[in-house]
Amino acid sequence: MLQSLNEPNEWLEGPALHEKIGFKHFRAAIYTPGTVLLNPAALTRGLADHLPENVRLFEHSPVVRWNNEFSTDKYPVLVETPSGRVRARKMILAVNVFAGQFGFYKQQIIPLAAHASLTRPLTVAEQQKLPGLKSWGLTPANAFVGITMRRTTDQRILIRQNIRYEPKLRVSDEALARARKEHQKLFDERFPDLGGVTMEHTWAGFICASQNGAPGFGQVAPNVYSAVCQNGVGLTKGTVAGLLIADLATGKENALVNDMLALGEPSQLPPRPFLDWGVRARFAWELWSSRAEA
């Protein structure tokens, strides 16, 4: 695929790969020199700090109620939070896995929790034990069962592994503790010379997927538009969907909108508990069939 797109890439195997990343766990990889590491938290904060003057941002304002039948033609959408209300002509739903709580795409998207951990910064002596590039990213071919790793610019190691089906949309402290323990074990196996380096942060983030891989994009009700369900590729697909849904909602012509709409919508899922059994069985099969990748 990279060759068909004329994207530079290089197949690395054995010592050539180990020289790049500084350790010997993986046997082969495709190196794409045009990519960069990005800190999504820094990106989000930067965007929030540099919004145009006609945009107002309200943080820590969960929506507790909304309706689309308000008795005024000019502002038909009413959104309520614990601290106030917002009236609008139109609403764009960009809540991803939580779309069902607004009444849309129920039984159409699968809620998943992805767990990650970040070590403390490596000391100078520890960095010397890890040669190769000072910053790199390793992304598995099967992101749902493989391990994602990063060596960040501030010399930490990030491990993202363990995606779980979470229909309750909650991750317990016990689940985070188990994930941290698993990530520490994975780290110790890959970096036996870096004993004493511990995980400093562990967290979980929700993503969602559809059975047929389609996004939740388009107008879903009068005055209401949706750009959700990026199937685990939120930074790229979410950015594109956000740009296009804004054009669709404001009536701006853009040929790519029709391309996005042509992808269809998430297919209907079986009812629970059959859905739960099916998702967990599929995950078990993916783990088994891709067990050598991690």
C-alpha cells in the first residue's frame, strides 16, 4: 500500500531494526521516515488555547439533558449542563463512544477501553543502555491485540496494550491496576537491562468500532449532525470527519462529504448478551491468532 501511494518506506529486519530501536524483541518492521510522534494532550491544549474569538469553550460541563423541540424557530436545540444551558441553531455530536447516551447509534457501535502506561523519565545512564533513535514509535499491524510502544522526546517509554470491551463505559481502579501490572511485565521482558524503571502513569481511554467499519457520520435528526465512531483511528479519521461535518452542517459545498456519506453507517449489532459473547469470543480469537506479534 505504501508503495502504491509512493510513500517512502524501508523493510527492516534483524540487526537493522534493532539498531534503530535499541532492543531486540521484534524481528521485523516497516520503517516510514516521514512520520512524526505527536502528543495528543499537547495538541488538544494547544488547540484550546488558540481558538478564534468567535468560539467559546466550556470545560467540565457534562451534558445532562438535551432536546431538539425547543419552542423557538431560531434556536431549536437546547443543551443543559449542571451550570447552565446552551441554545443553538444546530448541534454537532462529536462524543464518539457516548453517542448512544444521546439516543443515536444505539446497538450500532462497540465500546472499547484502551489502556496505556508511561514510565518515569529515563536517567542518562539508562538512556545509554538504550541505543538507537532517541525517539521512535512502534505500531502493531493488529492494533487491537498487538502492543504499541513509544520512546518519547522526554525519554519515557509508553506502552499501549490491552483493549477491552466495556459496555458500561467505565473503567475501575482495579482494572487500571491490572493494566499497569501487565504493562510493567511487558516492559521488563523487552528491556531486561533497564531494571528499576517503573510505570509512573496508567490510564484508559474509550474508543469505539462498528461491525462493518463504517463511521457514524451525517445528519441524524433535524438540526443535529454527527461525526463519531472512527474505529480506533481518531486523530486522522476524526479530523477529516470534523472538517466535513462542519461543511455539511453549514451548507458549504465539499465533494468529500459525499465520499464520507458513501461509507454508510454502522451496521446493527445483535442484542446483549449475545453481543457480549460475540465480541469477547472475537477478541479471544484475535489474541490467539496474533499471539506472536506482541
